[in-house]
Amino acid sequence: DTGVSQDPRHKITKRGQNVTFRCDPISEHNRLYWYRQTLGQGPEFLTYFQNEAQLEKSRLLSDRFSAERPKGSFSTLEIQRTEQGDSAMYLCASSLPSGGLAGDAVWFFGPGTRLTVL
Amino acid sequence: QKEVEQDPGPLSVPEGAIVSLNCTYSNSAFQYFMWYRQYSRKGPELLMYTYSSGNKEDGRFTAQVDKSSKYISLFIRDSQPSDSATYLCATYSGNTPLVFGKGTRLSVIA
């Protein structure tokens, strides 16, 4: 499978617990993005990496959230002390910018990790 | 005002109908325009993308961008029940994260 993969697909946790999600981008893609999507809403940007560098973080990303992309390959998103408001679908996407050409528009999303906080 | 506005629907049409889905955006710096299709509890799937203004056609799907009015459209001809999904418009400038509309839920009734 050469698409973006995410693990786990579903996670149920109790409030206050820590959770970690993993994303494996398409292998040659150097940009990796995390988004969050709640029911009835479009995906909202959380953060993105170019290679191993985290270049931008949204105001949505509170200090309970941390993301890493060691060695510029897979990425992890950790949520500490989960709250019920964290329940959402967490989406990962990757792209390979090509210097301003139309190919920059090609972002591929993974299947998402659905988090339920009880 | 949100950067991308999209009527969430739901929109229900009979099989074979022409479907028109629309978005407006506010940032004139946006250069890339995409449509994603999302089935229930799945990740968004890239359907079509365009760069700058103009039309792009792919089978039964046509994407249009009018930068002068900041208007994005997706037309689906001969709609099928398998087209039933949520359609998300998205846009960005190339140096900013992708910004999505809320999505329009489409049902095509056989």
C-alpha cells in the first residue's frame, strides 16, 4: 500500500489519559500535516512538518498536544490529559511540493484515527 | 468570516441529475483549489484540483474556479448513488496550510 497510513484507526480512552497516534506518509513526500475534524465540520489544521522540522502550529494545538517527526519519516501526535472536547477524527496528510507548480495541490490524506474520550 | 464558506446541505437529488456544489473564499492569495470526497468515517479522498482560474474536467466531474468573484464550483453530471458522500472544497496559497469548507453532504437517490 503506497498511500498515507494511520494507526490506530480507532481509540477509546478515558478522560485524563494520554494517547499517541502514528502517521506514515507517502515515502517520497517531505511535507506532513495533521488535521482534526469534528462531526459536521471540515478538517481544521493543527500542525505541519517539512522533513523533520515542525514549521507551523495552529492555535488549536494547545500545550497538551505535541507532534514529532523524527528523521523526517513517520510522525506521531500525542495528546496528554485528554478531555472530552478532544474527541474527533485526527487526519494526517502528506505532499511533495514542486516549487509552485500545479502539483503542489496534490495532498493525500490518510484514513484518520477516530478518538473517543469518555 | 471564515476563510472558506460552503453550504453544508444536505443536498438530495435523483439519480442522473446534475449536481452543483459551491464554495466562496475570502483570501485573494489562494492559488490552489481542490475538491475532496469523504465517505462516512473515512479520510478525505482527492477528487480534483485546479491551479488559478479556469475549468478542469475529469469524466463526470467538472471543477471551476472564478478568482474574480472568489467562487469555486464542482459539477457532477449523471449523478450516481455511489456519489453519495460529503464533498469538501479546499484551498491554499502554497505557503499556508490547506483551508477547508465545512463540506456539503450529498445524497443521490436511486
